Amino acid sequence: MGIPEILNLVLGTGGAASLIAFVKLWRERKDTFARARREHIEDLAKWRAELQDTVHELQELVEYYRSVSADYAWQLRQSGITPMTTAVKPGPDTN
């Protein structure tokens, strides 16, 4: 049995329909995965933007309290009081 006979047998007995159905299913599956991937990337971009907004808000809040603290320290020094702090300067661990 040669190649032409095998192709005729496969394509003649619904093989073409099966091949078309397989290609259609493969394309749909590929499109579904591409859409899911695109939605996932969009979600990641949205979450990243939200996180950046939160970080900026927290940085502004830290800067505000840093400024308030400096103002209070200046006011204490103007009144002749040396401000005492329990804050520890961050840095490499010396242990």
C-alpha cells in the first residue's frame, strides 16, 4: 500500500473532517491561552501601578513625619532642651 492509497483512505473516511476539527480546536486552545496570558499581564500591570501608588503615599507620609520630627527637635533646642531619642540608625549588622 502506497502513500496515495493511505492518504485516500484517511482523507476519504472522514480524515479531512477530523483534521479540520483538530486544527480548529488547536487554534481555539491557542487563542484561549493567549487571552488568559494577556489578561494575566494586564492584572500584573494594574497591581504594580497600585503598589507604586501606595509606596508613593507612604513615602510622602514618612517625609511628613520626618519634617514634623525635625521641627519638634528644633523647637526643643531653641528652648534649651537636648532631644533624646531611642531611634537606632539602620546599617549593617555588627554582630
